[in-house]
Amino acid sequence: MSQNKKKSLFAQRMEVQRETANGSNAVTRSSVFTSEDLHDSFGTRSYIVSGDEANRIHQDNLSKLSRMSHHEIHEEREKLLSTLDPGLVEFLRNRRKQRTVEEAMDTQDRSSNAEQSGQPAAGTSETTNTEAEAEFDAREIPDVKEFAHKYPHMDVVEDDKLKWIGELATKKPETNNPFSARFNFEGELLPYIDEGDGVLRGLHNHGEEQERPGYTLQELMQLSRSAVLQQRVIALTTISNILANASKYEAAFLEPILPILLEADMYLLLRFSLDDPSQRVVMASAGAICNLVVNHGDEVCLDLLMGTPLGLQQPSLGVVIDMKQSEMDELKDAELLKLDVVRGMVRTNILERYRYILEKLNIEPVEIKQTLKTLTRMSRHSYEIANAIFSLPDLLDIVVKKLLVENNSGSFYPEALKLFRVLAARSRTLAENIIEKYGILDFLFKFIAGDKAQRHPEAMHLMLESFYTWQTFLSYKLSVDSMRAFEPILVKLLTVHFEYTNVTSSKSDMEHATALITTVSAVAKVEVNSVMFILPLACQCGMKWITQYSNTVNPNFSASKLVGAVLQLFSLTYNSFDCSNFEDNVEKLFRNQALTRSIMRLRKCSWLISGKIISNPENLPCLGSTPPTLFSESSLSIVYSLCTFLLATKNKKLMSWLIREEELFLYLQEVVESSTFRNLSGHWFARQELFLLVSIVHLYTSSDFGDHHRFMHRLAFTLLTIVHEGDKYLLADLISNVVFNIKYFRYSVDDVNERLDFLKLEEESCPQLAGKRDLLQQAIESLPCVETLYMKELGLDYLRPTWPPPTLTGHLNSTQAAFPSDWIFMPIMRLHQCEGNDKNASTTASLCLKWFILIEEFSSDLLSNIKPAAKYCRLCCVFLAGPDLFRDVTPLLGLSLSFVTCKYDELNFEEDIPGLSSFYDFYRDVLEQYAGVSYCDTIFGRYILVPLAQKHNVKFKKIVWSELATILRLLRTPMSEVNMEHYLEPTESDPDLLMTYLRAVASGEVREAWCPVLYRMAFHHVVSYISSNNNKISKVLRDRIEKLGNAELKNQFLRNFKT
């Protein structure tokens, strides 16, 4: 340690005492303060310490300071400032300033009083050093004196807080620069600059941007952990409101707000608050969790779909985690939440907490509904989660007991029935257990038979949920017997609708009528005899509503759904009930232009044309979009139901009428030509429109209309790649009736020869037109066998929808396309995977290639979405499927390749190819197969030569010429079978490859006699490079040529050099 270390205060004091004891009293003014100096410099009291001991401590400090010199005090001060936190020092200074201002104001008051009494004020001084340093002078504010002692707790004036009564800064954000989002207590996004009301609403705080109103999410999250109850409640309620409004502000943020909050562990913060001892905090947290997890727009849209033909079916909103259960169990809660929010919620025992909240806490109806909505969203995740909710002891018992049995609060809880409906839609087993365990049917019939005249929105919602929950059970063939006991009530309800409900009535009336009609349809689908009693009345209702609909210019969505429900009912009962009068009435839709107007609205409100997919968090998927098909003017329901009705009645007149409708064709054309058509088709909301397209194709094949064969064939072919996996059964009839039906090709069998006369064949195509004609003729004759092959290959030969269905909920991948876009190559791909170990491999490959050349020749636009490079790779799989398989289909392989190479400009092996991680590795496999089994086959050689064209990457040529040079002697494809221009231009510039070319030619490894294409390539590029360049590489090449021992070859090179 340093020897010059300063003495401590204690050591200095002892030294002074020793000097005093020795009689040394020579203390100079420069080394010791007087009492007056100490009071002037340090004050008469402490500005930091308060309390009873403050004065004693201050005097003790003054006593110590009086024994120190100016120099020692200065050094000790600097030492303290260097060791203390700067923030603490600043805090102490501000505290001193505030106290000084207070004294100044007090002195002013006392001086004023003294002047009035003619006496001097006690304790006044002119000016202190501290007062001179004050940054804010309270005396500059004239009104301070008036309110300083007027209100409670206003006797202490703080300058920092006084600044808040000044004007707000008008700082504006820099153009196009992002800034932090701030929200008010209602969760609304606020503008950057305060427009005046923010001050009055308490939206300004002591944060980093005091001039801006509102609170950031970070500030709210911090405030939610406050020790003050009111602050926690306000923060959680505001977060809940922000989450509820999050979808409104997607365009205002650089990134969607929901994924950011999930990544920031927002759920865990809310889950901790859910365990708070305060009920107010618990309810605010429950509301925030509901708004975080539930996409309320999804639920509204799915509810609106109720009453439409596919409305009962529910989407599965789970997450596929590619991980074993044991590995998942090892994850921490936060890690699991990053992968799957709903699974993470179950891990945090939220179901048990909800059970406690519903049972023990006296919560408000709105909070009960938020809890039920959260449970419903969790049920949509998977069967596993739905079963966990059903199996948790007492949870659903509490819901039934408190909300359905003993509900005396005056509130209605349709959310409770919706929870049971979504659970029942998960599986027939769950539906059966719900009926047996909770006797839910009794509640359904009670609510359905309730007083519809109450007109309470929630009461009506409860009745609708009762109808649709009953329909869910009926879809599993459950509770059918209860129909007989309920006959009088249904007849009474339908009679009321017949008398009072029109297609222009209120939305609630039409929705109730739709629910009633679709319930009758659900029973009729199971047992038609059980609804015969009500069909005459339903027929009268239907005739009335169709007449009204045909005379209404702009019927709304509910009206279209109501008329569509009636059409669906009589589609199901057509063979059992005489509805000829109803069928005649349907003709009014055609005569009064009502159908034309409906199809025009269909085009305007089509999901496949104008839908929009909104991204959503991967760990909390949602539908995320509002489909145009649910807009108020949408007519999808009635158009689809009309198609279903016509297919059931087989009314040729009305079929042709519909198919000839110009607006319908314009709609189909716009759908198919839409640039977003394929992307939008993979969404849950696309299903009903895809069903409509399938129905239209079936109507076309059933009618006598024949003006759009080619278009309908294209539409049917496209549907194979966009219909959802869960609806694959729809495609069996399309394949047999349209896709493989020769009359839907562009040209008939008799036109093949005429077609061949106009073909513009490239040089690399098949040299004999007659051979090509024969192959096409054979392919056309093989179409029945091709159809059989693909029906089996695609798994459609015995595929039929299961009835009753095991579930009404789609599986996780149910909205994926039934087949890939390159499904025509699926038989070849299977042969490749099994390495040709199929006794029918030759027939399978032959039929697959015949189908490919037919499509390419007559309808090549059907395969326009498959890239030429992908077609090339799929065809090469024939060579990899076995050592000899390609020999059985060599002519077909040759013709198939000509269709690929005719699109030479589009051929690109650098782009991503579906199913291949690396084309380089794939091509190497093909080369090795060629070296092993080709025996110089020229067709196989043509496939090898394709990537060697000059436009492709040089690395493909280097494999052949360097790494697998044994191929050079085998590649004997003649130049007449390829387009040599593709291999000669532009001139090669890679030095290594040029040297390799020259070496191969000079060594005799490549000769014109046995590998003419490669010899021509090598010779041309070496000569062209030397002729057009005068650099080091060209000189080296020329020197090596001049040193060749083969004089004939050397002279041949030299003769071709350009001088």
C-alpha cells in the first residue's frame, strides 16, 4: 500500500487532542473552521438525515469537520465522490436543493409576516451556496405561494415535480423511423404526439418519454408486478385490452405483436398473476390470458359457419412437435411454451386453477365467459388436450351445475354449451361420454323449447348453441330417438317461422330458422322416417322463402344461409318425400335473375379470389382471417346448396340452365387464373368453396352441355392438387369421370395425326414422327389401365367417407393438399423407393410415362406449375429404380425427355427442386448408375447430357470429365439426337475444364468415333478459347497443342485456329 495514505478522521482527531494536551493552541484560520464558517458552509441542520437523531448527528459531523483543514476536506470529498455511485450523489444533491427551496419559501413567508409586524424574521440569511446552485427556482412560479399550504401534502415543494406543470414538448418523430408503441387504458394505440386529452386522462408518466401519452408494453409488464394492488390491476387490464385489439394494429408494427409477447414469456407473467391472492388481480389475469390465447375473430367466423353445409366440422388448431414424449417431458415450462403454448398451459396446471376459480371465487359473468372461451380454445388443440379437460375431476361438473342447472344470475352462458360442442366434435367417444355423464340432452331440449320471444341476444345465442350441439350428437347417430318426443315443439317452432319469418326479417329470426331446419336435416341424414311428420310444413316454408329470395335484390348472408338450409334438407329427403312442388318453385331462382345475382356476389365474396391469409404464431396457430365468404352479401351457401340439390334431383333442365350461366363460368375462370389460388386453397375457410367447385364439375359431367370440355378438364386436374387431405374421398369420381376421360382432352383420337403434322419438334426430339404418333396412340388406348393404376396408386380405389364419422374435427394436416403438384410421377417415385422390387414395375413405369406424354402433348398447361428441372429429376428416377427397368420403356423415356428439353430456357438445376436436398448429389447417383448398367444406351446418354449444356453450372461438367471420367468412353449418344448449339455456346472459360478437355482429347480418352458429342464439345471450346483470347491460359493451351505427338490431331487443331 502507498506510504502517503491520508490519515483517517479518527487519527486526525487524536492528533489534535495530543497537540492540545501538550499546550499547543496555535491553530490558524487556514486550518480550522470557526462556528460561523461551519454554519455558512454546511447549514444549521442536516439536509439528508431526518428524525430525532438528525440534529445530534449533524452537530457531531460539524465537530469533526471543524478539526480538518480546507485541503483535507477537499481531498476527502474527492475520495468519496470517486467511490460513490454517481446516481446516489445526484440524488443527494437534488434532495439538498429541494430542502433549500423549501427553506427559501418559508423564509419569504416569515419575512413577509415580519414586515407586517415590524419585526425581523428569525433565521434568515442573504444567500447560501446551495441556493445559488438551484436549477429551478420556485419563486419564479407566482402561484406556488397560493397553493403551497392550501391542500394536504402540498407543503413540500419539489422542483422536479413542479416541472410537470409546464408545457409539453412538441417533439416529432423522424420521418420513417420506428418508435415505441404506447397505449391507453382501453388498449388503443396512441399517436406519437399528444393531442391534448392524454394529460387529462392520466396517460403521461415518469418514463423515458414523458412528453408522450400512454404506456409501453414493457412498462405495463413491469407495473403488473407492482406491490400496489391498484397498479397491478390497471396494468393487467390494460394488457388484456391491448391483446384484444392486437389484430387491428398489425399494419402499424414492424412485426406482429402477438409472437413478440409470446416470445417475451407474456403467458408466464399472466399465469403468475392468476395465482395472486387478490380476486381482482386473478380476474384481470384470466381476461388477459383469454385475449392472449383466444382469437375472437376465429370464434365469430366459426359460429357464423353454423347452419352452412360444413359448419359443424371444426378445425384442429394444434402444433406438430417433432419430438418424443420423453424428450418433451424433459423440457422446462418456458421451453415448452416456446414450442406449444397450449401444452405449456396444461403443464402449468391452469386447468386445476380454472376449476378452483369457477368453484370457489364469486366471479362476474363476463369473467366466467372468458374462462369458458379459454377452455374452448384449448379444446381445439388436440384430442389429448380435449380429453384432459373432459377427464379433470369436477371441472365440467362445476360448469354444468353452476351455469346450466343452478344459474340464477339472470345471465345466459352459451359459451358453456359451445365448450361441450367443441369437445364432442373431437370424437364420437367423447360425445357419447358427455351425454351419459352430464345428461346434456335435457339442457338442450330445455333451452330449445325456451321462450324465443325473450329477444335477449344471449338467450337467442343459447338456443342456437343448443340446436348445433344437438346436431353434433346426431352426426354420430346419437340421440336420434329423442326426436319423437320433441316433435310437437319442433312443429310449433317451425309453424311460427312459417307465419312470421321472411328473408328480410331480423338476423336472429333467420338464424333460428336455419338452426331448426339444419337440425331436421341432421336427423334425416340418419333416419329419414323420423322427420316425415315435419317435411310438408318445411316444404311450405321453403317455397315461401325461395319465392321471397328470388324477388329480393340484395338478400343478406343469413337469408342465403336459410334458403340454402332448405335446399340441403330436400336434397337429403328427395328419394323419400315427394317435393315436386318445391322443385318447381326452385325454378324461380333461375327465371328472376336471382341466381345470376347470387353468382355475381359469389365472385365478389370468394375466398379463393380475394381471401387473405394472415400469419400467426407457430406455437399458437389460429385461422387468423375473416373470409369474404362470410360477408353480409355472400351467397356461397345458397349456390353450393343449389348444386347439391340439382345433383340429388338430376334435373337436366335446371342443370343445363346453371352450367350455361355466364356468370358461373366467369367465376370459375377467375378462380383458376387467380395468382393466389393455390396458396389460399390450403386454408380451412377454403373448404366449402372447394366443395362447390367439385359439385360444379359433377354437374357439368351430368349435363348435356359441351362447350367447356377443356376448361372443366383443367379444373378437375387442378382440384386433385388443392382439395384437402381430409376431403380426399371427393376426388375418386373426378378421376374416373373427368381426369382420365378422353373426351375432355383437347384433341380426340381422330385428330392425333393432324396434330402431329403441326408439331414443331426440336432437333433433340424423337427423329421419327411416326414413332411418336404410335406412342401417343398406344397411350390413348391405355387410358383405362392408366386410370386403374392411379386410382390404386393414389389410394382412391376403395376410399369412401365413413358414416357415421369417427370425428367432426379435422386432423392437424387435414388442410394440406390431398396430392402433390407432381402426383403424375407418384408411381415412378414409389418404384424408386422400393428399388424396382415390384413384379409389375415395367407396366407401372410404362403407364406412368404414357400418362405424362399424353398430358404434355395435349394439355401441357396442366403441368405448368411443375418446373422442367423437377420433371427431369422425376424421369431420371426410372433409371434409378432398377438396373434393367429403363430398357423396357426406352422409347417412352426418349419422348418424355423431348418435352422437358423443349423448354430449355426454363431449365434450371440451381433452383430448389421439391423432394431433393441437392441436385448435385442426385446427378452423381444418376452418373454412377449410368456407368454401372447403361451399356452405352443412347437414351440414357441423352439424360446424362442435359446438365452438361453450357448454360448450367460448370461443376456438373467437372464430375463427368474429371471425377467420373470412366463415363467418357460410354457416352455414345449421336449428335443428331441432341441440339449441339446448347453444348457449344457460349465458349467455355473455366481454365481447369479447358485443360481437362485438351488432355482427354489428346490422350484418346474421348474420340469422335465413340463419343461424338463430348469430342465435339471439347474440340470446339479449346479452339474457340484460344482463338478469342490472348492470355496466359490460351498460350499454355497452344503450347500443349504444338507439343502433341499425334500430328494429325495437332494439325486439326491448328487448322481451326482463327488468325
